[in-house]
Amino acid sequence: MSQPAHWGSRIGLVLAMAGNAVGLGNFLRFPAQAAANGGGAFLIPYLVSFVLMGLPLLWVEWAIGRHGGQYGHHSTPGLLDRLGRQWWLKYVGVLGLFTNLTVAAYYCYIESWTLAYVWHSLTGTFREHAPTEFFPAYLGITEGSVVAWPAQAVFWFVFTVALNAWLLSRGLERGIELAAKIGMPLLLAFAALLAVRGLLLEPGDPGVVESPLTGLNFVWEPRLSGLASPTTWLAAAGQIFFTLSVGMGSIHCYAAYLRRNQDIALNAASAGWLNEFVEVVLGGSLLIPIATAYLGLQAVQAATAGGSGFELGFLTLPTLFANWGAFAPVAGALWFGLLFFAGITSSLAMGQPIVAFLEDELEVPKRRAVAAWGGATLALGAVCVCLYPGGAFDEFDFWSGTVALVVFALGEILIFGWIFGMDRGWVEITRGADLAVPAAFRWIIKYVTPVFIAAVLLGALVQPAGEWSDALGQLLRGGGWPWSPASVAGKVLHAGDADYRWFADGRPTADLVQDATRTLLLAVFLGLGGLVRYAWRRRMQEAP
Amino acid sequence: MTRAAWIMLATTWAVVAAMTARTFLRVLRRSAASEEPRPGTDAERRDRPRGGFRGARDRGVPR
């Protein structure tokens, strides 16, 4: 077992947990999701999901972490193993290693883009090259090829992974906690500065074609008809799920460094609400209002129709900042800087569980454990980098960053509520609590939250192309279920891919890349399962 | 912005900001209270009678 490590301060812990939750999605995904799913009305299912699914999951994950941490475990196989006598509990925990390792691989790649964009904003690259031309060239995308060899992107990616590894090697207090204490206040300051500057734009300012308040109205105007649609509810629950970083195993890991009687109820609620503040107040006031001011509402509506603000954030905003005169390079650096801080505080949280697993369960020294994490992240990330045009990156995002999280969260909440038991679970959540957790959550955790997560999982599995009501009507008329290509079933069945084949004219296709990536992810999962099996067998043999 | 959008924005911002402030300020208060240095040197604290009862008895206060 590793030497017992603990958080240096309570503020550091809350900021690290909030930093884990605050990610690029707070600024790029939330506003687009809200605008595409009912505007202001989206906030109703969003906040309901936060209370009935987000907060309970936060408390459960903190409780699982603190409980297992007392036995010297800091990663989900060991933490879940301590919740019951069933032999398979540790294998459910493999999902917590799998998501952290594989999500970090592509997440560090996105993080490296933000760092590269800070550099290029400061050096004035976007004054000479439009980001719409710069970005595909940066990624090494060439027409008709599924492979990329982007030297510059590789440099920034390696640099980003090395930076993460260096911080992880400094340990909990001098690495992760310090990064959160510096990164989170800077992120808040950068976001507030840009939001104020953006919302004060007026028609008549250079390049401004519409009031930014029109964009704000687009995000917040409630379209109540959306509330009747399951799509809106699933989108809101999904957004809550991903924004809080639940179902990953990183919250468990951080909480495992708490002392036995240290509060988790207030700390978890505080970290969760801080994430909501960054997302709802700051995230909703930046991307769409600024883009609307310069591009007009119609262009922004078209760009965010799919529920993602990624295109606006990376391809459009750098050009728009050029209208801010001498402040342009700084504005670009602030925007991508805040995205970078949002990213690195999350990627550190993905690295620590892997490092902790190697240290705790396989007795690997810290530096070697960090090096192993860095090497694995680079190797898996190389697949995302080099096969980006073929869709490897999207496959990682879908299977690891979307499906695996929901499956793991459903597993852990059922284990906590039904195997560990709510009597013990409630004691664990409320021990040392500085916040009176309403007793209703005892029942919510056991019954309501699992149903909520199961609905999200079912929605992801069988999501139809188009509206649910239309799809049900089609099914009842005997026309079959119109699988969405974005659903799990649709991905497996290659729905909407009429020309499915591995090679075309002797050259590999995107279908081959996607299937190969899925096979790789499965192999990683099985490999981690094998490591867990080896670690436990080894311990059994060493036990007196 | 429409009136409905303003109402939605103001309500949501108020709820989120209030809950964030309420929980985070409480963390700050608890954190400050637990990290506040106790008076005296380490040696003085070690030698100081523990518990109100012994202290009270030492000062001659009847039980």
C-alpha cells in the first residue's frame, strides 16, 4: 500500500473537485444544449436532474471513496470491492479505470489544442490565417484520407501529457491541489472578464451586427413545448451527468484521500454548485452571445443546431476576437486559457486514479506509475491523433466518454443502495457532515436516481432518428424502429451507413477505423480487467 | 430580450448563485475555523489542563 496521503486544505479539496467537474463542456456544450432543447425551459429538467440525479451521485461517489480510502484503496476496483463480499464488485470498478484512462487520451488532445490556441492567439496567427483553414491543417486532415500526421499537434499533445504527468508526480497537495488553487480562480476571472466585455458589445461597435442580448435571449427564451419531449429531458439529464464528471471514478479517487470523519455532504454539494455556477452563469453568457453579436442569430442557430458549441469555440471565436483591436490577442488567450484551465483540472483527475491503482494494488513506485500513465495516455492518444480523420477520436468520446460513464454510474448506485445497503450508506454519507442532508435523499438514492440513470442509458441505447413520438408511431404501425446513428444500437448496427465496408479502392475506410478503435477499446478494458485479477490474486498469495 | 427570457435567466441565476454562495461560504467558514491557530505555544497547550472539569477543580470551584 502507498503511504497515506491527504488533502492539504479543505478549500483545495473543494476546488480540485470543482475543477474536476468544470471542463470544456461547461463553456462549449451547455449553451448549445440549452439553446437546442427548449432554451430557458431546458433549465427546468436540467435543475430537476441535478437534484434527483447529480447531487445523489456526488454524495454516493464521495461516500464510496472515503469509505474505501480507509482501507488504503484509491481507485474504483478496490473501493467497490470494499462495499460487499461479492467477488465481481472489483470488476465493476474496472470501468472506473477504463473511462479515466481512455477519456484522458482524447481529452488531453483537446486540452493540447487550447494550449496551442493560446500560443497562436498571442503570436497573432489568426490575424493572417482564418481558424477555419488553420484548424484542419493543424489536425493534419487531408481530403479522402483516414490518417493524419500532424507534427505541430503531436508536439502540443506530448507537451500537455508531460505537463499533466509532471503535476501528478508532485503528489496530491503540491500537484493537483496547487493546480486547482491556481487554475480555478484564474478560470473564473478570465470567464467573468470575457462575459462582461462580450455582453457590453453594442451594434455600431466594429464588426458587431446584432446585440449580444439577442444571443442571450436565444439561450434563455423558454420554449415550454420542449418540456413534453423525452429528447429534452434526456438531453438535460445527459448534460448534468457529463458536466459533474460522475460515473468516471475520479471523484471516488479524490474522496479516498479524505480522513474518516471529514465532511463529505457539504464539500460535495459545494463542488457541485460551483460547477453549476460556472456552467449556467458564466458558460451561458460567453459563447453564444459573443458569436451572435458578430455573426447574427441565424448563423449561430445553424452552428449550434446539433447541441455542440465546439465549432463556434474553436473555428469562429478566434476570428471574432480580431474585432477587439489591441485587446484581440489577450481575448483569444483568455478564452483558450480558461478552456485550458478547465481541461487540465479535469485531466489531472483522470490521471490520479490510474496512478493510485498502480501504487496501491501493484505497489509500483509513484514516479514509475506516473510514467506508465503518461506512456499509456500517449499511446492511446496517438490513435486519436493519427486516426482523427477516420473517426477514432469520436469513437473514444462515444464509448468511453459517454456510454461507459452511464453504465458505471448505474452499477455503482445499485451496488451502493442495494448491496452496501442504504442503512450503512446513509451513515457513510452523513458521518461528519457539515450539512444536514434531507432524509428524502435516502429514498431518492435507492429508488429515484437508479431509475433516472437507467432512463438516460435506455435513451442512449435506443435513441431514435427524429422525435420519440414519431418513432413510437412508426413502430406501432409496423414500420420498425428508426435507429439514430448516434444511439448505441445505431452505432453497433452502423445505422444510416448504407455503404459499410472496410476498404474502398484498396484504401482503408472510416468504417475500418471505427471498428478497429472499438476493438482496441475492448482490448484495453479486458487488459485492465486482467490487471485487476492479477493484483487480487497476488494479494491473496501474499496474505499470511 | 423578452420578458420570459429575463425571468428565466434571473430566476435560474439567483438560485444557482445563492446555492453556490451558501455552500461555498460555509466551506470557507468551516475551513477558517478548523485552521485557526490556537493560542499559546505547543508546550503551553500540552501542559494545559484538559477538559472543563479539571480546570474548574483546579480553580477551587466546587463540583
